[in-house]
Amino acid sequence: MAGTTPGTPGPPSATPGTPRVLRAMNDRAALDLLLAHGPLSRTRIGKLTGLSKPTASQLLARLEAAGLVVATGTSEGRPGPNAQLYAVNAQAAHVAGLDVTPERILAAVADVTGATVGEFEVRTPGRAGQGVVRQVTEAIDGAAKAAGVTRAQLHRVVIGTPGAFDPGTGRLRYASHLPGWHSPTLLDELAAVLPMPVEYENDVNLAAIAEQRLGAAREHDDFVLLWDQEGIGAALVIGGRLHRGWTGGAGELGFLPVPGTPLVRQVTKANSGGFQELAGVQSVPRIAKQLGIDTPEQPYLQVATSLLARAAADESGDEQLAQLLRQFAQRLAIGLSSVVAVLDPGLIVLSGALFPAGGEPLRALIQSELAELAASRPRLALGEVHEHPVLRGALESALASARDEVFDTSR
């Protein structure tokens, strides 16, 4: 499929175990340490890698000559002579990530250290006729310009959308609400105008990557991320890898039939299902109205987050607000119990706008309710990547691939 992850690599350029490969392994270890710790001295790099001082010196000289590290100053203020510090050269590579919704495309560019150096937003309501390719290139070029680079200087782009591109047909599925993105030639058209490798990923999967690299799922190889914002969905990480399913539809929990709602047939045409109706964003104001809580006539997401935040912060003992939080938690636990029965995850990360609004009170109620419905007892945690988690996940995904390419000194 045009524009997706590159295929199987060719034969290795060097035999495993040769000095060339061992040097490359040491180089990568040093670069990863510099990314994790920031500027380090030659002595410190030697201690952290287990290399001798002369070997560490040769390594740094090699990486500096390759343009991968730069001298950044000295370790002033420490006992003894000041030591030269080294850091990863932030200009060694740049990547872009895009977060696509029906309302806008948000793009960002990060340098190889992971620092975001440029952002740009393209508003898209009513612009489907202008063409997705034009919108995507406008977003990428805007973020690149803000970062001081050009489109051609980007090593990789990762685009996050609702739904998933079917690996068999190349068409977007499970996202009928995203106008203009369903052309069977779209990926080929984008590949023709974007000179770098481009990957396409489900938005909730990218939020899971962000949590796995930077947030609540660090050091977890098996977890589920439940997303509840405009839509409800999940990302499934098994053995440290995303499970996408045969058509890319794994985790489309909004379509899950659940008790408490009518059975929805032809769910892809309705773009909804039982769990979306039971515990999606639109359910919160409905519960509130049933309980007699005043609900303003505003968009569902705005009303839902406001109501949940009020309920979570209430200290007056308002029974209506307490019931709102309790009933919403019960609904979420119903769907999660099916996920737990099938996957038995050790951790469930709660992400999307509704969970920060409900906060710890909502999390604790879901945890308690799930203990009544599920045979196993996974730990529930609130997501920790709060600012644009889909976009952050897109950048992290692009960075992982770009670093593998740029930091490979065995070639």
C-alpha cells in the first residue's frame, strides 16, 4: 500500500559480531544515553556504557564527525577540572506528526531529540472540496516553516486519523465522519507529493504510543488504552506491540454490543454502536437530564467535560452529581469488562478529554465497578500525556523510525 511503512529491509551491511557492528551498537547505546540524560561528559558516557576512556573518546570523535553529536560546553561548578560535555545534534533529523479530526489538521515538527520546534493548524470544516492532499501539505509546510526547515528536510511523517486504512484496499474504514479521506487513490496521491516515508496510524493507537513512551504505560508491554472523547475506542498493546487486527479495526469499541442499549445493526453505516451510545460523550448530558441536572444547549463534549468536572470536584454532597459520576462509571465498566474477559490486560489507561475531567473520583469508581464485573483485576490509571496525546504519539512513532535510520553508523 503506497505511503505505508517500508517493507522488509535488505541484507545487513555487516556480519553480526564484527568490530563494525559492535562499534555501531556502542554508538547507538551512547546516543540513547544522551537522549535520555541530556549532555554528558566523556567520562560519564564511559561509565554508563562500560567502555574505557580511550574507547569512549574514539566513539565521541566518530559521532561528532558524523554530525550526530556536538560539544555543548563544560561541566562548570563541579569538583575538579571542567569536562567537555556532549549532546545529540538536534539538527541531525526532523520529523512531522499530524493529528486529523473533522474540524482541523494539527501538525508539528520535532527535531531528533524529541523537542517540538514548530506547529501549525489548518481548519477544515467545509473544506472537503479543496482536497485532502492540499490540506495535508499545507499543514506540513506550515509546521516545517515554523521549525525553520523545509518539507524536503523531513525524514518521516506519521499521520493519525480516526478509523484505520485497510491494508488490503488502502481505503479508510471506521471513520465515515471524516470527509474527503475515503478516496481509494488518496494514499498514492499523498505519496506523490510527500518526498519522505509516510505512515498512517489510528489516532487512539498513537495516544497509546505516547503513553507507552512518555506516560502511564511506561515499562508495560501489555495494556489497553480506553479513549473517550468525541468517539469511544481503544488501543490494544500485546507483547509491547500494537495489535491492529486484520483490517486495522482492532479496538473500535464504539461498535461493541453491550447490555443497556438497543442492538445496533449495520454499525458502519450508523457510525455508532452499543458502547458508543452507552458510554460515549453524548451519554453524559443524557444521564444528567434524567437526574434533573441543568444541562446547557452546547456541544456534547463541552457539556460532558463541564458536568464531569463539577461532579468530581463537588464537596457539598450533592447526590445528583454523585449519581452522575457513579452511573457513568458503571456504563464504562460494562464495556471494559468485555475487553478484560478477552485480553486480560494488567493495565488499562484512561485517556481522552472525559477522563481528566472526571479525574481520580471517576477512575476509582470505574475500578470498583470493574472489580464486580470482571474475573481479573487490571489496574486502571489516568493518562499522563494531556497535551495533544495523538499528535505526541505521531511524533514519537516518527522519531523511533527516524532515529533507527539516522543513528545507524554500521552502514
